[in-house]
Amino acid sequence: MQDTTMDADVIVVGAGPTGLMLAGELRLGGAEVIVLDRLAEPTGQSRGLGFTARAMEVFDQRGILPRFGQGETLAVSDIGHFGGVQFDFTALDGAHFGARGIPQSQTEAVLAGWAGDLGADIRRGHEITALDDGFTTADHVQITVSTPDGPRTLRAPYLVGCDGGKSTVRKLAGIGFPGTEATRAMFLADITGLDLTPRYLGETLPNGMVMAAPLGEGVHRIIVCPHGAAARSAEDTVTFEEVAKAWEHITGEDISHGGAAWVSFFSDATRQAQTYRSGRVLLAGDAAHIHLPAGGQGLSTGVQDAVNLGFKLAAVTTGRAHPALLDTYHSERHPVGRRLLMNTRAQGMVFLGGDGADPLRLVLGELTGYETVRRHLAGIVSHLDIRYDLTDPADSENPAADAGQGHPLLGRRLGKHPLATPDGATDTFRLLHTGRGLLLGLTADPALHTAAAGHADRVDTLTVTPEGPAAQAAFAGATALLVRPDGHVVWTSNTPGAIEGLAEALDRWFGTAA
């Protein structure tokens, strides 16, 4: 129940993919949310052109994929790369190189429609300008916002900065953003009036690296990474003439007779927020981590930040869970962000290292001949290898506190698998559309229903039968699973009727029983 002295349960700053995904997750959890964005309208520009396999799964978990206009699934590529070294991602079950060719503007429009349908209050042309002191100790956050009607004060129990790499929220909260400075500039442009040869996964040449992909309607996206291009100030601008000159320098092709619908530049700056939570202020997406773009990982990591945080923040603001649950957002997602920065820096060294990186490329090419290496690299880039440490530092004696050990699914995401239930056929992702938790029993076990009765308002308890060899293999060794709304498994049993640790896991992840 929202406090009537508050404007919302949560204020989210930034209406990009991360902020909009978070808004939808909060609404699924019953929280009132206001989303603020400084722009009066979306720009329609798209730095990103797709997302990873795990982000695609997240959208599928919420039933969002059909909104992209391609049915229940999206076109994906099995062949991907790590630092330009190409290999088959299907070495890892369920992996692919992600959905390609989907402009970020489309992803934002899809998520804005979904969050809006759920009741999120999205306010454009609203820019945060001040954050009152006390957000680490008071029972609310108070901000000042510049609006089309003048300054306004807003209050909420929590504030989340999803406002990009230059995050105003992060700066106002005084959260450090250490890392490495940019060492080079790279260009991107949407060009028209030309017919370019596609270079979907990039091409490394003596003077740099280029990518090219058709976007439809005569528009091509190009990325140009010339060796020796000095880093630029964030306030700098770039012209199409510069981009065309750099393209010709690398490829020998003259594109100057074409035009550009949009040009921009980016860098290899790498930074991560020291903490993702400071009192009642939290960070997600690019506000928490920036890096060299590689394989759509930035947008995808932000979406996963949002899904990890959303159900937790909703449970806290609606009074079902203790605020300590929010500490698990940092403990789970900060290591993921750190590994993201590691893998994108490594890819930059290989892809953009020039002739000096040739030996590294050759060694990496040899290593990808081994299936275990392909599985490992595919897991890193697809984000399907993420496993959260579920240890509860507050209760090391609790059976649920050691849930990071044991069954292979513990801490990992539950993939999409067909299931038979007493009510008919379904699958694991369809069961997550509502954003509720799942307690899945592989046998009709009354003990499960009894244990979860007090959480029935937020956890669905079902008896299921995995259908097909892949599903049966995924569930092998388990007779029951507890799955959070983000799709990660946080408790298992290997014996019917054995529910040790289940009550504690339910209370920890879903709040006190009703």
C-alpha cells in the first residue's frame, strides 16, 4: 500500500530499456512507479541493434516477444564471435549469438508499451536536478525535478538511476564510478544512398575494424574503428565526412557520396559503480557499468539488472519483505557487471589490437576448436552462464544459506522447457509471465502445498512433468524447485516430501508469509 504522502513507491530515472523493464517488473510486483526521462520524446536513434540470448529469454519469460512483431520467437544467429574470432554458439545448450538487427528504439517502444499497459506512469520532459540529503538514513527519497510546468518536488521510498553512463542520479548520490579512461574513439552511423556488403560480425583489416549491417529501407548501420583515433570528449561531435574518411582509410571504399541519417561516436572507457545501492538510491544499466560495446551485452545486462531488482524492490515497498533483500541486488549483480567489463575489455584487445594482437587471435582461434572452450565463451557472451551465489551472510547455519551448492540448477536460470500439468501443456517461461514465483513439484507432493500456503499470494505451486529428453535432463536429480520471478532457481529437493530449507527460502526471497 503506497503511503499517501509519497508520489510513488519507486521513482525510476531514465526511460531506456533498463528503466522501462524495471518499471514493468515493479508493476507486476504491485508497486506504484513513476518513470522520469529528460527527453520530451524518444530520439528514435539506436546505438544497439539486438540483445543476447539471456535477454531474449527474459523477454520471453514476460510474454513480451510477440510485441516485436515476429511471433513467439525472433531471428537469431548461431554463429557469433569473441573479439572477432568466430565460432558456433550452439556448443552450449540453448545458446545463440542473440537477436540481431533489432534497433534499440524498437526495444524501447516495446518495453514502453508493456510497462504502460501495466500501469507505469512514464513522464517525459522531466529531468532530475537535485537529491535531498538523508537518502541513506531517512524513510524516503526527495528529489527536485525540472518539468514542462516548472520545478517540482517528488517523494518516494526508493529512487533508481537508470539514466545512462553520465548518470545524474549516481553523481547526486555521490557513488563512485572507478575504471579506465577512454583510449580511442570509434564511430557509428546509419547511412543511406549506398549498397554496402554486409559485415555482420566485423572485419579486421590493417588499418582498423569495420562492421556493416542492413537495417532495411535502404539504411545500413556501420561501425568504424580506425587504429590510432584519439579518444574524444563527451561534448564533441562527429560528422559524416569524418566517418566516411575513416571508412575509406580502413576498407579502401569511398562512401562519401552517400548520406547519413545519424552519426555518433563511442569509446572503450570501462567503469563500474562502487556500489549498486546507497541507502534508498540504487543504480542499474549503464548508470552502474559502461564498457566497449560487444554483442549487445550492455542493453542485455541492464535488462537483467532490472529483472533482478524489480521483484525485490516491489516486495520491499509493498511491505512483504525486509529491506535487507535489496542487498542481494548488489551482491548478485555487481559480480556480473565486473565480469562483463572483463570480457568486453578482453574482446577489445583481440578485436582492435591491430597487428600486435595477431598471435592472440591465432591462439584464440585454435582454442575455439575445443568444445569446452566454445561452451565457455558462448556462456560469457550469451549470459547463459550466470550463477548467483545464494549464500545468506546473515544466517550461515540456515540450510537455505548454503543453496549455492548442490543441484546444478541452484543459482542458475531455469531454461525454457515444455511441461505437462494437470491443467494442460505449458512451459517454464509461460509460467513466469505474471512475474510470480514458482514452486514446481515433479510429483504430487502435499508437503509442498502446505509449506507454501502462506506465500500463495506471490508463489504458484504446481505439479509438473518435464516433456522431452532436454527437459528431463534439466530437471534430473530434483523432485522440486523454487524459482524466483527472474527465472533463477533458489531451492531444490531431491526426495519427495523432503522440504528442509524451503520455508527459509520462501521467506528470504518472497517475504514473510501472509
